[in-house]
Amino acid sequence: MAKNRKTILLSFGIGSVSKIHLYKELGEIPYWISKLYPNNAIIDDYVDSDNLSNFRGVYLHRYTNCSGLIKELRKILYVFQTAKDIDILYLIHISPQSFIRALAYRWGGGKGKIYLKMDAEASPTGKLMRWENILLIKIFYLLLKPLPDIFTIETKRAYSQMYTSCYKNILGIKLFQMPNGFDEESLSEIGITRIPVSQKEKIILTVGRIGTHQKNTELLLDILKSTNLRDWKVYIVGPIESKFNDIIDMFYSQNPHLKVSVIFTGMISQEEKYSLYNRARIFILTSRHEGFAFSFVEAAYMKNYIISTNVGGAADTINVTGGKIITSSKKDDFVSHLNNLFLLSDEKLNELVIDDDRSAITWEWILQNNDGIKKLIDNKKPEKSHITQVFYNIITPISLLFLAIVTSLIYIGYNKLHLYSLLLSLTTTIKKEKNSENF
């Protein structure tokens, strides 16, 4: 890595990083920050067996011969050991794992800034922080709140709901709204050029993890059974849950006339996926919930008309490209809207989509113009409140280690008995620490 450059480190606390993540916020933000400003960048815990050592110049750090709890501890130790060389620690999700990494960074001597991308989903009730009614959880989030120097949250609706949360006093100071973006370079890498809206085909596209509860693919199949597709084709793209294959077989057996027009592709390459986005007129998503689905950004950049349930990112991207939110999430309302679209001429379909360059939804534009990122990469030293400094001082190495163990065991699914025993050990250790301090 180049000397005399700042360094940004992504430490992902919820799982490992694979190749598919490199084209999402896990890989895109370190890459574009390293390119635009410029910085060195490191992505920790890359796991794909593709022998990649870097992603567009971003160093991919791997672990060998470890998993589970041991790997989690090594990841925390890596943050601690590299802290003095890291200028920006990049974390994702408000979680115990992020809390521990932030502490490890400061305890290891990190003098730079901590950036936490919240990846929070807007609440249908209007109260984003639903967990604030639970005292112990609320205390945890209040403890985490002083540690990051910058927070970003993805959708405008989620940001507005922060006004009812314990984070309301840092809006516009430490907490900023920043959407997910599209990577223009990913198209040039695979040789795809966007075609005009007028050249698009009668294709409906959905992309995601097919058959998961979140994506609600059952609703999509119910819609397609009741819709007169005419000369349209539907491509359902993404890895398919094994248990969902029986539902697909039943769908075709009950609707044999749809075998030609409804196509499950499974997992396909980036080139094949973006080729379908390029050809498609309509993108449809029937998810039960989303933070800010990357498929929305992809569909918007590729000039698709978006039809979606009222989930995170839908309104933000429909404002860019055109589309319809089915607020009821009812099958009949989807069917009615699709059938009306199928009656339109090509000229009328063309008019539904805004045909512009979409540069304002690219990562490059967003990371150059977002106020939170500007504050993140400026040369000002991070501001430490009195409360934050107290936290740094009272967290001892042993309590940090035990907190890491507790969090890791929760994460890998240990039962309550193991957790209870470990909490007892943690309590005993803290008492011993206090007693030793008295002597």
C-alpha cells in the first residue's frame, strides 16, 4: 500500500465478505473513498476461494484455519493491532459486534474516525427504533452512540424517523442520510452500455435471494398466476432456497402455460444480470421488508420502471426512474397495475421512465457530495465528548475480551445455558478487576 496516504479499514461484524459483497456497500465504499480522495483501503475477512488478494487496489485480508469464535476474536484483535495505522474504521450495522470493534480501535490507539453505516430499515409504524421500549437494549444503543464520529442511514424515510429516536440530537451533526449507489465501472468492466428506454424489451425482472421469507417470492408467483402476461417474459434472478424448489415445481404443474414466459435463472454472472437489467422495461419487488435494496439502485440506473411493495429504498429510487408503490401489498393491486401496463403502446411505456444519465445515483457522485462523507474525510481530528472519553478509560482488556466472547456466542447461536454460564464468568471477572483495582 502507498505510503503517506490515509487508510480505511472495513471490519464487518456480521459474517464474512465474499465476492458478491464487493459490489455492494462492503466493497464499494472502501474502493471509491480510496479512489476519490485518495486513501489506502483494507477489507477484512474476505473468504472466497478465488485467490484474489485485492479488489481494484483494495487489499483483501484473509484468515486461514479458523472459524466461528476463534475467527471472531482474531478479527477483533486485527482491529486492535492495526488501530494506529487506520485513519477510518468503517463499520456496518448498529450491533454488539460494531460496538466491540469501535472499542478495540480506540483501545488499540486508533486516533482516526469511526464511520458506522446503519443499514437501518424504516418502520411501518413510524418509529424506527422500536427496541427503545426495551430498557437493556436502549442502554446498549446509548452506550454505542458516542463512539462513531459519523453515522449514515440509507433512506429518507428512515432518516426522518430518527427524529423520534435517541439519536435525534445528532441529526446533521454526526448522523446523515446517504443512499446506496450504483457502480458505473462495473458496467464498463463487463462491456455493457445502457440502451435507450425506447429499445427495451417486454421483460419483467426481479433480483434477490429467491424463496426467502424477506423476498416474499410466493406473492410474486401468485401475481403472475393471475396476470395475463400476453407477450411479456418474466426473469426471476438469484440463488434459490432449496425448500423453494418444490413450490416452483408446483407453480409450473398448476400453470404449464407459464413455463416459457416465467424463467428462474438461479445465480448468474454480473454480465448476465446487467444484460437483463438493460433489456428489461419493468423491475418488480414483492419484499416484506428492506433496508435499501441494491436491486432498486441497479434497476433505477438501468432505467427500469419499478413496481414494489412499500419497503426501504422504493420511494427514493422511484423518484429517479418512475414507478409505482403498491402500498397495500395485495396481489390484486399488483395484478391490476400490471394488466394496465400491458395494454399500453411502446410509446406510452417509454414515457413512464425518465430517460436521463442518472449520475446522481452513482457511488462516485454520492461519496463526493454527501455531507457526512465530506466530514469523514476532512483533516479535522475527531471530536471526543466527555462521555466518550470515559468509555475508553473504563473498558479494560479483560472486560473487552469477555464482551467479545459473549457477543460471538450469541452470534453463532449458542443456547441460553451456555450464554448464562458465560455471563456469570463475565460478572465474576469484572468483580475481580474491581477488587484488584482497590488494592
